[in-house]
Amino acid sequence: MGTMLTNEQIYEQYHDKVFAYIRNHVNQIEDAEDLCSDVFIKIYSKIDTFDSSKASISTWIYAMTSNTVIDFYRTNHIHSEIPEDLAEEKSLIEDEVLNNESLEILAKALKELPQEQRDIIVLRYYRGLTLQEVAAQMNLSYGVTKLRHREALGRLKDLIGE
């Protein structure tokens, strides 16, 4: 993208995705709204450091959002630790999900997964449920769900390829 997006365009394009991601990891809606504002303040203040040769803007915004949520957990010592799925998730898949142009590739890769793994990924990333909610919805234990989630991410990485 040769032309830089304006702050308004960035906000319009990414606000819903950023908020959905934060809401997914933070219980209180007030906290989620505050963090979402923080992310956009960071984006606007650091936009001149963004290097499009290193990453797409959506990847950059995603990394900033993810780090903001992790910092929130650290500073508030919530659960005394960052939720496990959040720490693991700085993965290709969430970048891919945020990059709409690659949703087709992701959709093809999803078809290759066993049904159970596919359901977990769809509930987790498209419906935005936590792994605990996915486990409850699929009548699986949290441990099994976590394992299947990790297997599914591994398979998708292989299928999508870097």
C-alpha cells in the first residue's frame, strides 16, 4: 500500500476487529473499551514508525493490540498470569484471520482439518469464543479442547505455509 492510511481510515477499517479481539480476552466491557482506545492512541502515535516492508498494517496493528492486552494482564496481575491461549496465540492464524485477503486460503486449509478441529477453530476465531466456551459448547474437557486447538493450529500452519 503505497499511500499511508489516514487515522480515520485506520479507525474505520480496524476498530471492529481490534475491539472484537480485545473483548475476546478481557471480561469487563469497560476495560475492553479503554484498551481499544489505548491501542488507537498507540497506533496514531507510532504510525510514522510503521514499516510496510516489514509487515502488513493489519499484522502491525494486531501485534500492538495483542501486546496491549498482555500488558493489561501484567499490570493488573489478573489471574496472576496471562491466559494460556493468549500467550500462545501470537500465531500465524490470528494474523491470517485479520488479513481478509487470505481468508480464502484459510477456508481451503480448514476444509482439510478433521471436523472436530475445524469446529474448534471456527468457534474460536470466527465466533470469537474463548477456549473454555468452545470446550463447553462441544462437550469436551478444557484439556482436550486445548490439545485439539494446538493440533489444529499446527496443521493450519503447515497447510497455509509461510
